[in-house]
Amino acid sequence: MSIKSRINLLLEPVRFLPDRSLTRFLTVVLPQVSRELSRWQQQLTVSADWPLLQQALASLSKKRFHAQGGSFYALYNFNPVYMKTQVSLIVALQTISDYLDNLCDRGGIYDEVAFRYLHQAMVAALTRGPIRERDYYRFYPSKNDGGYLEALVAECRGCIALLPGYPVVEPEILRLVSLYNDLQVYKHLDPAMRNSRLRRWFKEKATPTTPSLHWWEYAAACGSTLGLFALFGLATSSATDLQDVRKVVEAYFPWVCGLHILLDYWIDQDEDLQEGDLNFVACYQSPAAAAERLSLFLKKALQEVSALPHTAFHRSVVQGLLAVYLSDPKVKQQGLQQAARSLLQAGGTGTEFFYRLCLLLRRLGVL
């Protein structure tokens, strides 16, 4: 039986639901994501400097699930006219994000200026109109990527130009990108100074309306691209207004975005310890404290998205986060099953289905 047939069989019990987003995601969106990732892999050339080529290939192969999951947002307020554009945009932007993260993680340097210049690509990718030319690799040891990063930036810029509501969401998108870039710069500094710099940054950014968070929780929320993807969904409509934007941002930042990245760090604790990488979940006093705060982020995320239009869609995103991360074999390898089961139960009706679906997709090699 083919992969598509097995997926269709699994979906049979839920075909009575009016929202066919999950079916479209598995049978239409995911195949396009695979084609997009293959296209970007073909964009890489052997003429590129080996360190850059190596990290680009690694990000495409090992972090593909980021683009897969993010592309679910192409089905927000389902509009076939813009679905393909959104998938192309999300995959290209997430590929930039994952590639630059690898360069900062594995480049063997702790140069703040180099990291700043690299991440100007994120700003350029999401800015309409003319942009100042910038040598993104100016302070990075390797410089020739064969035009890979510029091509990704151009892809994003071409896509946002097609979204009728993008002018309304652009200011908030660029604000979130600025926070994302700050985080990427500071968390990759020398281990002797990065935590203190992140603490100082948190104090600089916190306002009287910032929820009561630990500095690493705020940093985690800044590290998620989900808020950007949700705003891309709003941008498919010319009727989107500033109130729509504000509601989505308040729901996603910090709660949905924070849950996203904290789950990511939660299952990567052993791996990050071995690699010597910063892990925000390791900042908690104990595993119990980490589990308690994850539960809080989940509760707040579900509560906040319940007030948004297309509530079922956003709830599916939250439940999907639980399913994707908690179905990872690293949960069992680290003895986190009990806490994971509690989170799945707290996710509410439908979470178990998404979890079992992710287990199947992992067995089939789709995830």
C-alpha cells in the first residue's frame, strides 16, 4: 500500500468533518514542500565554499520537518489562489532560518557582527520595495555560497509581493523578525557571556505589559517563526486590518511561539548537552519545574487561540506542536514519557489523533 493510501485510510474516520485542512495538508501541501526543498537542494552548487555547502545540505536534510510543519499555515483561511505562494514563502524563509542557525551554531566563531550581517537576510526577505545591498557574509569566515542565500531572499520577496494584505502585516512581521535576529545573535555568543547578554536583552525589551516570564522563556518565544507564518495567512486577504494583526500577535507571542520552542528544547536536552549547545529548558531548576511551565504555556496557548477567528485551525496548530515533538523517539530515549502523556492529555480532544498520525508519518519516513 502506498504512503498516500495509508494516510487516506487513517483519515477515513474524520472525513465527516467540514474542515478538510488535514487531508489537504497531507496530500497537497506536504508533496509541494518536498518539491520546494528538492529545488533548493538543487540550487546548491559544488562551487560553493565547503563549510557553507555542508551546513546548507545539513539544514535541508535534518531540519526539513520545520518547513513541513510551518507549511500547515498555507491552509489558513483556505484560499487556493495563495496556497502555493504561501508554501513557497514559508519553505524559503524557514530554509533561510535553519541555514543561518547552522552557520552560527557550527561555524566555530562567536562574532556578534558576523551574526548580525548574516541575519540581515531575514529582514531583506520580508521587506517590500527596494532594499540596500548587503554582503551577508562580510564578517563570516566563508563567503561563497554560489548565490544560495540571495536566491532564497529573492524567492521570499517575490512571494510577499503577491499577498494583498502584506502591507498591513509588514510592520509587525519586521518587529518579530528583529526580535528573532536579536535572539540568534545573542544565543550564539561565547558561552561565557551569552546568558548575561540574553538577560540584559530581556530587561531591555520587557515592558509593563510583558507577561511574567523567565528570560529564557521570552527568548524561546522570540525564536519561533510561527507568528510570522500566522501573519502570512492574514496577508492573503485584502480585508485584513490592524486589529486582526494585533489579536494574532497577542495570541502567538509569547504563548504559542514559546510553547513551540520550549518543546523543541525539551526533547533536545541530551543532544544539546553532548554538543555543548545552549538549551533553554536546562535553565529550569528541575525537570518538574520544566514540565510545569510547559503545561502553563500549553494552557495559555489554547486559551488565547480560542478567542481568534478560525479557532479550530489555530487549536490544530497547538495540538500539532504537541504531536510532532512528543512523537519524536527522543522523548522515550530521555525518559520523558510520563510528562509527555500529561501534555497530550491536556491538549484536549483531537490531540491523540494528531499524535498517532505523527507516529505513522515517522514510521513511513515522511517526518
